[in-house]
Amino acid sequence: MARELVLIGIGAGNTDWVTQAAVKAIQRLDVLFVVVKEKDLDEFVEVRRRIVAEHRDRPLRTVELHDPPRPWRSTPDYPAAVRTWRTQRLAQWGQAVAAELREGQTGGFLVWGDPSLYESTLAIVKQLVAAAETEISVQVIPGISSVMALAAAHQIPLNRQGRAVVIEPARLLAEGMPEGTDDVVAMLDGHQTFASIDPEGLDIYWGAYLGSPDQILVHGDLATVRQEILEVRAAAVDRKGWIFDTYLIRRR
């Protein structure tokens, strides 16, 4: 019997966002692979533990995968750093799956947000499966992404009638709004790019810790509220030690 890996989207921070499909997948897992990120972000691991405890009535064997460091935050060659990190992840995960997932068993990853949006787990698992010596099938369970959570929290549509919405890394936004696009969702903004672009005619809808009890929302004219966001963001990082945030820039 073939082995199986299931990537289960668990939403962007609210345990109530776990879908029925995700619950059924959790219930049939034989082993759970848990990625433990650098700086011991135990809060993410703890959310996964709570989800498993809530939706299973029997113990689940867990295998921890300690994430390689992410050097691209300081490297001048971002693409090369990401390739190296993914190669390291692939080697580690491949060894773990080969050793821990037996014939006929189902293994799973609980993926923050949605496995198909700004998440490397799916790409690495597909490489792992292609390189495996024996057959491994893959199933992907969608989840509520931070992008959907942001729009819901601010009670706005992502796109406007007849117009496109672009989702891109914030480093691309640093070059300005894409031509012909009035709505841009920025992801992975470790440098607060929104504060350095020309704010003329732009609104921002910003959110951090979306869906969690710590959720923070700010919106308004970018020129007016960007300093407030910088201050609120810095205070949140000081308080919690980490932050997940995203935002929509909208041309008026």
C-alpha cells in the first residue's frame, strides 16, 4: 500500500477556522510532522497541539522538524538564500518521512493559512514525493489564508468591480503600485515598505495576528495612518517577540 502525505490548511490564527475537511484529515493521520521554526516560536506549535487535541480522541505520533535558519533576511542574494534553505528543508523532511512514515500510513502537515498561498510546504513536499523511492500520494486541504482573513476583518472586498487585485511580496511593492492595478495585497513585509512608498491617493488596510485574540487592525489614508501602524507594530513586536502582518494598499 502506498504512503500518503496530507497538507492540511488550518487557517490564519483562529482555531474555529479549521474546516470539516481538515478535521476529517486530522482524525485519520498516523503521524504528524511539525515544523519547529527558529527562535522557538512555541505559540504556533501550541496552536497546532490544541487543534489536534480538539479534533482527535486518540493520541497522534508527532515528529518534530527543526527548521534551518533563514539567512535571506540579511543576505544580498535573496533568491540563492531561499534555494539553499529549501534544499536543506527538502533533505531533512525527506529523511524524516522515509524513517517515520510506514507503508500504508498517512502523514500530515498542519499548514498555517492555506497551503497554496505564500507557503513553501507544498512545493517542498512535491519535490520530496518526486524523489522518493516508493510511491507517496499527496492531498491538499485548503484553509483560510491571511488574505481572506484581512478582507473579512476589515469588512471589504479584495477586488472592486471589473478590477484586478494583485498579491505580491512587499519587496515588489517598493517599486510602486503595479501598472493598471489599484488594489495590492502585500505579503512578507519585514521592512515596512508601506511607510516608504508615495502615499498620494492611497488607502491602507493593515492587520496583524489575524483571527487571534491579539488581532490588531488599522485602516485609513496611508499618509495619515502609516506612522500609527509603525508605532503599533513596534509595540506588538516588543510585547510578543514576533509578528505576522499583512495589508491591502488601495488607490482611491
